Amino acid sequence: MNKNTKEITALKDHLAKHQLKLTRQREHILNVFLRTEHVTAEQMYRQLAKKDPHIGLATIYRTLNLFCEAGLAQARHFGTQTQYDNVSHKGHHDHLICTSCGKIVEFENEEIERLQEEVAHTHGFTIQTHKLELYGLCSSCRH
Amino acid sequence: MNKNTKEITALKDHLAKHQLKLTRQREHILNVFLRTEHVTAEQMYRQLAKKDPHIGLATIYRTLNLFCEAGLAQARHFGTQTQYDNVSHKGHHDHLICTSCGKIVEFENEEIERLQEEVAHTHGFTIQTHKLELYGLCSSCRH
DNA sequence: TAGTTTATTGAGATAGTGAATCAATTTCAT
DNA sequence: ATGAAATTGATTCACTATCTCAATAAACTA
């Protein structure tokens, strides 16, 4: 336990700044969330529904959105669903997604990030966040 | 007129290859679609609903998906909606999106594309397509 | 600690997007 | 022109995510 101290502190900071409260549910959802890489609200709900007393679906949605605002999670629209990525323990990362088997590989590339800043600057934009997804075939699916 | 000849031909090719038919609706939707950069099915529907006889919403969805399969359009999940981008007259392009006013600026960057290939290669992936979106504030919204 | 204020929760209702259904219609090869 | 096959459009349906609101819980104050 308590590799999560840092994240719980980050959450508490955010809550304090916005006059929000630390609830049993929020803490519970955070603990489960920190153990995953990518998760949908629905998956999270099923994961938590086993416990008793269980947590309502609306609360899962609200809390995952809260995590996004607190910088602990990042929402990613993937097909028809929204995936919430855990970005607390590692910096921002981008994704390589296999269109055949669905495998997701994360990566980071300083040079690409730098070029993004450059592009944004030439168009007068200040970047807040970005999303880069590469779709293709992984080595096993290419045969 | 008929800068669109090329695209209509591309559509006809696709239809022929898949035993599909060229209908008044498909032609009509294509003509309107080619005049736009980004559009949702709903926007397209309202755009076309003025005409008489008007075109059903289901047909819009089906046809925009058809355009994607034919390589004339590209679907992009933006928040809860799906935007269809016109990619017929220009190559693939990426987006700068203002989180305040919603303005979308397109850009292309050879160097970034090259680095993407590089990253994919080191992970054993073969890229089919990609999506790069930079979110931030445009010059007017930054004040 | 008890009391009070304020945010949160959960169950269900609601909104919205996109796809499925199917009878009527249109396309297109013959 | 004819007929097989695809398409259309109105509607229904499935699904995701948000909203509503009474009941509850958190956190501040005395």
C-alpha cells in the first residue's frame, strides 16, 4: 500500500481548491482507478459493483470526470465509448492502437511534442493538451 | 461546376466495386459534403432538410459512413459527436482546436508524420492512419 | 461533540447519438 | 420495359452519459 499517497494528496489539493469534499466513494474509486491503465466508466462500475455498499453509475461518471479536472485522468473518445487513462504515475503519453486485435501501446516522444508546440505557435495557439493516436497493425497481426 | 468530377468518379468506382448503387441521395449528399471541411451527421441533415424532397437522417449516417469506406471522408470522434472530415481534395491533415470558441485550424507537418512512422516502427507497428489533435486557446480567446 | 451548512450520492428519468428494422421505392443490368 | 437487388425513410431500438432530486454524508463552527 501507499504508493498512492501522492495521488490522494493531489486529489485532496484539487478538492480543497474547489470546495469539494473527500468522500468514501471518491477515495474508493481512486484506489481502483490507480491500478488500471485504461478503463471505461462501465468497466469501473462492474468492477466496483461487487463491493457492498456499491457505488452508483452516475457517481462513477462524475468521479472520473472529476479526476480529469484534477489532472489524474485523461478522457479519450475511442469509438463510441470514452476511455479514462491513468496519467498520474507517468506523464502524458500517446497511443499506438492495433486495429486488428485492439492492443494499445503507450509511447512518448519529446521531439513530436516540441514540434506540436511549434505548429501551435505559428497559428497563434497556446496548447493545453493534445491527443495523438496512431492506428495500424501490430507485429503479430501483420502476420 | 465540376471540380467534383474526380470525387464523383471515386465514389462511382467504390460503388461499382461493392455492388452498390448510385442514388439521387448519395449524389446530393456528396455535393454538399464536398463544400464543407468538417460536419456532423446532424448538421448535414439540417443542411439538407431544407430541400424537397428531403433526405432522412438514417440515410445521412449511412452515406457518411459509406464515404469513409470509399476514402472520401474520415470520421473523427469529437466529444460525444462524430465529425466527418472532407479528405478528398487535400491529404490527411491534423487539427488545432480552440477549447474556448471551438475554432478548428488544420495543419500538416511532414516532420511529425515522419517521427510517427519512426515510433510505430520501433514498436513493430505498421501505421494505417492516425489522429493528432492539439487543444488549446486561439489568439483571440487568450485575451 | 452536537449542530449546521453545503456538497454528494444513488436510483431513475432524460437527452442525445448512431444503428437496426422493414415495407415501399428506386436503381440498373438484361 | 422487366425484375432482382439495393436503398430509402420513418420509426424503433440500444447505448452512453448527464440531469433531477430527496436522502445522506462531509466538514466547518461553536
